[in-house]
Amino acid sequence: MNRDFLTPGKNLARRRRFETMFKWSGLISIMAALGFLVLMLAIIAGMGAGALKQTRIALDVKLQQDRFDGVSLENADYDGMLRDALRQRFPEARSRSQKRQLNGLLSIQAPFTLRDFVIRNSAAPGDIVRLWFIASDDVDLYFKGSAEKTRQGNAGRLPGEAVSWVDELKQDGSIRTFFNVTFFTAGDSREPELAGIFSALAGTALSLAICLAISFPVGILSAIYLEEFVRKNSWSDFIEVNITNLAAVPSIVFGLLGLGIFINLFGLPRSSPLVGGLVLALMTLPTIIIAARAALRSVPASIRHGALALGATPVQMVFHHVVPLAMPAMLTGAIIGMARALGETAPLLMIGMVAFIVDAPDSILAPATALPVQIFLWADSPERAFLEKASAAIIVLVVFLILMNLSAIILRQKIQRKF
């Protein structure tokens, strides 16, 4: 005879104990996952915080008359004026190597900053102007504490003499950090202190717009046809199995498909948002179709029967009653699919969006890159300063992903209908 049957209280206590252990194990697993996620984001944010700050150096520059002789304001020797201002600020730099190190304190953007100021403010030759110029990436890393000073006096790639000049500038307040607007308004650059994500964001926005314009209507209409109108037979089963399998295909396969069809066969421009959007649309379609079909199945059969009983045609029943009730879940699936497309890198690499792009694309056929690809390029760069840029770009990408998922939740709550 079963002893547990004779002692129901003991058996009930054991089951409750197992239920409690299961609940706590699930809670601990969720908390551990959230903890690792927060730790990862904190590490990336700590590494990328420096990219939001830009080091600048204040210099008094004399607009020498001989640097303007015979040329227009646009073509004056602003580089020479900056060299003279640096040597006047640090007269101890006399040898060629010291002068080279002195010139390396400023970014290559400094002469253009001076030129724009002179033209914008109509400064006259002979004037002395004080401007804040962007420092080089080596100076930027040392001043922000990302490059520590060694026993030999060096700091990263910054030599000892240059370190002493930066320390001198720090003492008299002629060097400080500003919010790095360039990171959000400039395109890619071979100089880390001048690199930004604007061109990558523009390419990403165009690619996602094309992806949404194609994948959303095609995916929704395909799901409606497969779920509501197609006859269940071996052919429909074959289509369903293939759609499910396509959702699990690695994304790089879609990149190879886009390379072979859109670029090699159709001759579309390589590295363009049009090709990128088409590839992402193909990759996103299975996800949208599966989510939309699940949303249609969630609508009770009584809605369909009631509409047909009142005289509605099958098409009216679907589009006037079933689809409006399933649309919140359909939109949620579409936004989740777009969020996946936002973070994809492999298919875009295959179609050439890995190119070095400085200017933002002005059309869907212009050369462009995407934010995940830009992160890949910066992370692969030997320049240490690009690591900060890559980490900051990752945070921007994560923020966009979170906003897209939050919008899916909010949108579903706003337009959801009870039945």
C-alpha cells in the first residue's frame, strides 16, 4: 500500500516545498540574468563615457599679415599661424622632433577651425584671437585619464615632453573637456577625435525605412492569406515549414543572397541603403509572418462566426473584424523584427556596407554604412581612442533597441481591444 496515500499532509508539504524551490530558482535565474546584463552595460558605458567628452586647447593666435599676402581668406596659411602660436606658447621646443611633437598636440581640424572663425567674424590681419582647438587623440586620452603616465614620463603614444606641455596647459586652465557634439554631428574619420556616428545613423535610418516599407505590408498580407484564406493541404504545409525554417537561417546567408541577386544579378549599387533595406526585409519577413499568424490565431472563432452570421463576406469578416483585433500583436511582432534588423551586421558586411563613409547618404542609392557596421570598424581599429567611440556607439544602439521594444509595448497597450 502507498504510504503517501495514507499521509496526505506530508505529501502536500513536499509538493509545496518543491513549488517554493522552483519559484526561487526561477527568480534567482532572472535576477542573475539581469545582473549580468546590467554589469555588461555598465562596463560598456564606462568605456564609452569618454567619447562624449572632447578635449580642447586654448591658444592665442596672431593673424600675421604675411600669411594672407596674395591669397584669399580661404587659402591663407592658417597652419603656419597655428605653428607659430604653439612655438610662442612653448619656446623651449627648438629641435625638429620637439616641434613635430608640439604640432601633434592639436588635431588636423585646427587650421579649418581657425579659417572658419576668420571668415565668419571678418577678422583682420594683425588681430590676436583666442580659440579653443580640438586636441589630438593622444592628448585627449591622457587628459581624460585613459592613458596613464609611465615611469619614463610617456602616456600611451604621447612622449614625455608632450606630457609636460599638457600638464602645463592644465595648470593654467588652457586645456579642458567639452561635450562632444562632433560625435553626433560628424561622419566617420581616420582621426578618432573627429569621428562621429551621423553618417552611420543616416544609413541605418534609410535601410530600416526601406525594410519596414517592404516587410510590413508583405508580411502582414502573407500572414492573412496563409491563416485565413489558403486551403490546408500539402502545398500550404510546405510553405509553412519553409517560413519557419527561414526564421532560423543565419543572417549571413541573407547577405549572400542579397550579394548574388540584388547586386550581381540586378546590378543595384553596392553598399547602398536600398540593397541593405532589401536584405533586411528578406531577413525580417519570416519573423513578421510568424508573429502575425499567431496574432490572427489568438482572435476567438466566435468573432468570425458572428460576422459571417450577420451577413459579412469572408473578406469583410477578416479585414473588418479579425485584423483590427489582431493588429496590436501584429505591430508588436513587426517592431521586434525591426529591432532585430537594427542590430544586424553580417548581412550588411556581405553587400559592401563596410566601406569607409564620411558623408551621410543623400539618397537610397548613395554609398552608406550602418551603425552596427560602424561599431565593427571602430572595434577592429588599432587606434585605442576608437575603442571609446565603439563603446559609445554600442550604448546608442542599445538605447534605440530599448526604445523600439518599449514602443512596441506601449503601442500594444494603447490600441489593444478587449474581446
